[in-house]
Amino acid sequence: MRAVSSRAVGPTFLAAVLVALAAGAPAGAQSASAPAQPTPGPAGPVVVATHDAQSNADFLLYVEGNTRIPATGGPGAGGYGLLETLPDGTMLVAFSRSGFGEVDSVSPTLQTRTLRTFPLSSIGFVAPSSDGFVFYSQTAQYVQRYDAQGRAEGGPMAALGATSALGLGSATVALSKYRVTLYDRNGRMQHAVAMQTGLIAALPGDRFAVTDVQNSLVRIYDTQMHQLAYFSFPGRTLIALVAGPHGSLGVLHGTLQCVGPGAELDVFDDPLAGKLGARIYGIQGPHAALALTADTVYVANSGCTNGDGFVSVYARDGSPRATLRNVGSPSGILAIPRALTPR
């Protein structure tokens, strides 16, 4: 399957997922290649990036209740990354195919477009932005922002050794191993703070959270690099950050392992006020990915043996609601607004 681009129209990427979204994917519908078991409790629709060990294939999987609908970007496509859902409901997806990296959008009207392609050898990473995405060239060592139409925004930013980045309003934040650097829209460096960095997540109001690895802290800054708050996790490894609606923030910390107590997820309803809404214990596995909505917490676990991954669903107070199985070995998860799944 190929994507719809601005130059050519063909069979739509994610065709099966789009059919499910447009039709409302009635409960019980499922792919013959991904049979589902009954799922207790309510859970909203999600898309997971996953891997099937038996076929050694990467794919995306639309999941809602008993529904499992896989989709791919065509032969040879893989390495799917779910970047974000933009404020207008557009979902951005990155993947590789035939020696190129590709970023596609799925709009609220269920139209799919190829926004940009890059030589695979040049891609350091593709990261979210408040109005599109951020690309880092590992060969030329620069960061470039693109809008939701795939058009370059502003100038390139010289970000040697960048490990992650985030577009935030008119500013771009780039992380390297020992520094947080903030650039303006024209690519000029405005602020820099020395820190052994790890993870970054966007918050409303031109704010962001970043992990201070050396000190086991999560720090919150604005785009003037004023520190607004911080949280301490002494002796803990900071594994993942996820931002949710209305400024909420999830912090996964501890040790992901298949045997033992595992990691913990703290969900802050109001990080600036230090308001902890839930603490979820015992998250296990070699890898976990997070999604946070106004009323639900999703933890996608890749599983400890091939193909036994699952998605744990919790209420925002941390109480368990459901376990979604038959999802392969998930590496990423993105919650889909119900506006995209008309009933």
C-alpha cells in the first residue's frame, strides 16, 4: 500500500485502520491474523506500533475492545513511530521504507498524506512538534522543524550530537547528552542549560518537562528556560515521560524487568502544583510505552516472550480497567480521539 502524497494519489496507507475509523469498527470485528480475546471493562481506541515475531514484521494495529485491525505502509515498511496527535486531531506517523524515512499524516477527515521523505542514512530521529514535527540529520548535525503540511519552518539549528528535540510554539528545544538548548524560530540559539539529559515531553503554555539523569529529577521549564517546578525520584531510573490533556504528566520510573516488583508510574494532574493524581505499581517487561487521556492511562508492555505483549488500561485514579491482549510486542501507543471514530 502506498501513501497519498501531494503529487500522486494511490491506495491509502493505513487503509485498514482508516476503514475502521470511518465505519466505527463495531465491537467484535477483527483481523483473521490477529484474533482477540474478550476484554473486560471499557477502553477507548488506541493505535499501537508493534512487532510480530512469527513473521518478523512491524505494523500498526488499531485496538478497541475486541477489535484488532493491522495495517502497514507496504512491503518492506517498518520501524513505525507514533509521533503525536495534533490539536486538530491529525495523527503523525513515521516509518522507514525502501531506504527512506517517511512521515505521514492522518487527518480528522481520514485523509492520509506523505509529508516528507528523507534518506534513511541521514535520519538521526524524528520528533514531535506543536504544529508538525522535528527532523534531526545525523550526517549534517542539524535540527529542522516542519509544519503539519511538511513545509520547512525557519532555519536549521546547529545541534551537534542531539539526542532528542521538541518543537514548542515558536521555540525549539534540543537535547544533547549534557545540555538543553533552546532555539528561536530562525534557528538562533537563545538559551542553554548544562544537564545530563534523557527524556523530554511538551506541556501546555509553552512549557516542557525534561529528565535530569544525574540527579534523578524531572524539571519543568518555560521557553525562557525558567525552571517552574521539579520532582525528585532519588535512586530511581527515569524510564519514560508522557504528557496528557490539561497539563497532566506521567513519569515512569524504577526498573523494567520481567521478574520482581517492576517500575512505577506517577501521574501528576497538575505538575506545577505538585498534584499527584495516581501511582500505579508493578509495571513489568523489557519495554513500556505510555499514553494519557483525560480519563484513562494506557501502558503498552512489549512482553517478556515473543508475541505476549499487552496494553494495561487504568482509570486516572490508577484503578485497573482492562487488559488488551493479542497486540504483538508493542513499542509505541497513541490514543485516538473518539471524534475520529464516529458511531
